[in-house]
Amino acid sequence: MRMATDIPTLIVITGPTASGKSALAVEVARRLDTDVISADSRQVYRGIPIVTAVPTEEERKGVRHHLLEMLPLDAYYSASRFEEDALSILGDLLERRGVGVVCGGSMMYVDALCNGIDELPTVPDSMRSELGDRWREKGDGWLLGELLRLDPVYYGKVDQRNMKRVFHAVEICLAAGCPYSDLITGRRRERPFRILKFCLDGERELLFGRINGRVERMVDAGLVEEARSVWPIKHLNSLNTVGLKEMFAYFEGKMAFGEAVARIQKNTRVYAKKQLTWHKRDVDMARLDFSAPADVNVARILAGLRP
């Protein structure tokens, strides 16, 4: 199928964990003879395909995917780098096909691609490594204290439980020599293509049942073995993710196996709620029922391409 319009178009398919984003994106891309760009902050890494639910070759159905499993676990990646990589891929894709599909649940990645992200200084690897060592040595309280000292304005805004975000703010303060909040403008960037955004949503109990079932399938597929293979390097930021943190706690004797699995299910449900809350703020995001037949959702997306 070719596009019904000459307007270069980015189709964004997002939504909470276990809502069926990947399968829908594959089917839409297959119908349009185009590629899928992954917007997932963990699927970009190699070595943890089970816990990150990387689509298998069979699930991709011959559709080319970008930004999957391209980095070693110790590599640094961010929303700004994703924006740069995705725009580069998308530019070529739109020139060749006229349409591209982006799929993922990492909210900041989707937002960076659609709206742009502020220009921030590059943090030297040596600075990031040193800060990471001090954080591991002194703990979360110390890192929060550093943010309060360097940028009290952002300290008052940030989710202080999200230590990844706290760390990023502190390293930017140190690299820039000024508060992180001074660099955040919030200005949207115009893109040279049309953006159609779709979010899979639906009945909460059904979604939570899907999440619980997905975690059980992850365990059956070898989650424990995958987690144990990366346990010796558990300090890496790429491994600071639901599914691995709980397994590490199990390995360390902090919780029983059954409790760890139940905790993964609970923490995934909490994350899914955050994803939905984020997407509800976007007035341009069309809603799709994840329990509807696939052909119905595909048809709704394709209809959006008509002039």
C-alpha cells in the first residue's frame, strides 16, 4: 500500500507496557511498506532481550526495525541522542517511503522526537564515571544533596524517587557550570513532517492481567538466567530497570523468588499507570482500544493518512 497523501508523515504508536504496541506497529509498517523505529530506552541495549521484551524476528514479520540492541550495556544513551539518531533515520525513510512508524513506551523519547529537546552540553565520560562512583559510594541522599546545592529550582520539581533523572540533572549542572533548570526552555520545535500520534489504552484490569501474564512468560522464557548473567555488572544504569532490580534483590537474599516475581508485576503496573498519565496530557494523541481487533486499529491509523 502506498500513502494516500504526499505529505511526509511520522506515525507514532505508543501506550503502556503489554498493550500490544509492537504488534500493531509491525502491521501498520507492513501495510505501508516502511520501517519501524524503536523508541524504547532499554531495547537499545544488547544482552537483555527478555526483560526488555525486544520483538523477536518472527514477531517483526520481515519489517525492518531500527535502534534495537545496538549498544553494549555500559554505553551511555539519552533522549537527546535518541532524537538525533531517530531524526537521521527518519529523514532517509521519509524520502524513500513518505511515511515512517515509531513505536515505544519511553515517554521522554517519544516527546523528544515529536517536540524536540533542549540543547544540553556533552558530559565527558570521565566526569560521568566519577560522579557515578561517588553516587554508589555515598548513596542517593548525597546525590539529592548535590542537586539541591547546584540547582534548588529543579530540585523542587524533580521526582526525587527517579534517581536516574536526578543524576542526569547533576551531571548537566557540573558540565554546563550553571543550573540545569536554566537550560530547560520547554520550547517546541517545528518538524518538517506531519505527526500522527496514537496511544493504546483500555480497561485497567484487562491491562493489568496482560502485564501479569507477560511477566510470567518472561520467567518461563529465561528471565532468571538473563538477570544472573548481568548481575556482576548490576551497577550499570542500563540495568536499572523493572524486572532486573527485583531479580537482583532475589539473588542477594532480600526477597523470596515468588515475592520478586510479584514485585515485578506490581512495579510494571505502576509504570504503566505513569505512561498513561503522561500520554493523557497530550491533546494531539488519538486513543485506540488495545482490546479491539488488530484490523480495527490498523484501519483507524491508516485512515489518518488521508488528506
